[in-house]
Amino acid sequence: MLRRAALGVNRRRVLYLHQHFSTPAGSTATRAHAQALALARAGHAVTLACGQWHGAVTGLGGPFRRGARRGRVDGFEVVEFAIPCGNAMGLAARTLAFGRFAARASVLALRERWDLVVASSTPLTVALPALLARRWRGTPFLFEIRDPWPELPAALGLRAPPLLGAMRALSRAACGRAARVVALSDGMAELARSQGAREVQVIPQGADLGLFGPQVAPWRPPDAAGHEMLAVYAGTHGAANGLDALLDAASELRGAPVRIVLAGEGARKPALMARAVAEGLTNVTFLDPLPKPRLAALLAGGQAGLLCLAPVPEFAEWTAPNKLVDLLAAGLPVVSNLAGSSAAMLEEAAAGLAVADGAGFAAALRMLAADPARRAAMGTAARALALRRFDRRVLAARFVAACEAAVA
């Protein structure tokens, strides 16, 4: 089917809805870019609609007209709505941004004829335009679950029964009426089936093996001494990430040849930085969010990768952090407090170490700093794992096949 599409047969008009879209020039996830690019290269006419996510780079320039701008990016069309949003915003502001995007995307979904709508969540409200297009236009849609809502917000302590009830109803409608559901993990797939999804396919996060890897020229922050082992965390600094555990580790690692680097932004970052100053944690470096090429250079200059989440049991199978596959692709041994299948995978591949808390992070990093040979062997195993299981090109081709099956 891919070859027929490339020859112009079964060419589909695809509306791809992802509010947080970014090209690799940005500092946020690029899965939607890779998948839209794969659809375009398979011969389909793709229009991707997004908002203005903090840290994202859409590839478009020039002024907004009537709250939107559009243009060609890497072989597909991008429609960017002037709707700012980011992790540092409060719940009310983000909720308003989610609603505004759903409204603008609904107009786009209903105004033109599409063969398929791809709705990529979060936010869950991205399913609303797809449901409307299905009801009023008969357009099939593919629903992609990146984070399960309302399950994760509830697990993180959200106590708003009307809001959770509305999200639960919307999730059931999206799963039950989608022609196909794509989930990032087996746990998310099981949730989708429990909410009525009939055709479910697991396509995990993919790694850009050309962008991240041993071929990249290394870069280290100016305050990193030559004898220090760099342990890098790159991602959101929010309540869900539990980064106080890494500061607990830094406190125990005083005097050890280890520097913990935290790159990113989020609502908790000011408090984390204030704590590091108050406790004199001079072995911690905070960096702003980095564009993907700069992040790749930082990982190439590091010796260990850090994956940290708050101690919420539901995270074990309901999350699929893209930062994990980036660390593996960079060839770094991963020290992670994420339990479940991710921990089992790292252990089986000898590509990382599973820990439970700050003391566990400190012990693991102290061991890696003292044993360069083991560290190098784990890094080699990490890169091999990325090559074997998380090649983005292979996974994007599977996504194209899922989209074509949804239309069929």
C-alpha cells in the first residue's frame, strides 16, 4: 500500500491534529513531525494543525492573519494557530488554550473534506474535532494516545469530579468511535480497549538515530570540570517529574566526581533552583530547554542519562517518555526510577539501572563514576537497544500503515 500511495494511487488527504507540534529545531518532542513526514513521503497530502507550544519551532515565520499562519514545512502543510501554551502555565490557562485549539481545529476539520483525521492526545480535547468530522462528514479518524487522560491527572491528584467525568466520557467516545487507536505502550493499549477501542496498535516512542548517537560532537556546560561524570536529565520540570529525587542524590554525592545536569523548563523549576542554592548544591547545573541538535551534543558529552518521575504507581505502564529513547540512542547508560516494563527492558538489555529514590540515584551514579568499563559496556548496550527496537524510521512506517488501514 505504501508503494501504491507513492505512485499516486490511494493518495489520501490527511488532517493531522497535534497541538504541541515541533520540528527538530525546537526543544520539545518531535514524534508528530516524524510521522507527518513519513505520511507525506508515502504520497499522502498532509495538513498538520498545531498551536504555539512553548519551546516548539514549527518552521513557519511571518505574521499571523486572523489568528493563524500556514505554509509548507518538510513536504507537508502546517497550520499554526496563535494559541500559546506551555508546561509553566496554570491549569486554568492551559485548559483555556486546549479549548481554543479544539474550536479552531474543528472549523478546519469541518470546512474541508478529508479522507482521514489523526487526533494525537494530549490534550484529550484534540479528539473533539475528529469526533465532529466523523459525525457530520463521515470522516474516519485515528486516535493516538500519548498520555492516558483522565487516568494520569487523577493519579497525580486532580480532584475535580465534573472535569474528570467529562474527560472520561470524551475518552470513551474517542476510543469507541475511532477507526483505529495507536497507543505508545501496552498499558495505554489496555486502557483503550477497556474504553471500547476495537482496533488498537502499539507503536512506541522512536529515536532519531541520526541525530543522537556516538557520531555527534560532544558539548559540556562551562561549569563541568573535566574529571566530572555528567549525568543528564532533559525534560519537563513539573510535579509529575519528581526532580527533588535528583537533588536528594546531589546532596549525597557532595565531593564525588559527578555533576547532575537538568535541562528544561516547567512549573517546578524555580523551586528546584532555589533549593539547590539554599543547600549549596554546587554539583548541579540547570540549563534552559535545548534545541534537539544542542541536546544531542550535550548527551554526547555526558556519561549517564537520568529518567525521573514522581513516585506514582500508575506511571509504570501508563507513560512512555521520549527522553528514554533519546538517552538510549545517545549510547548512555540510563539510571531510572520508572518501574514496570521499562525497568525490565533496561535490566534485560544491561543498558541501565533501576532505582527507587534519591539514595538509589546517588548509589547508581557513584558506581558508574567509579567503573568506566562497566559504564561504557552499558552505553554500548543502550545504543544497540535503540537500534534494535526504537528506530524512528521503522516505527513511522508502521504509523503510516496504521493510518492507511484506518481509511480502508
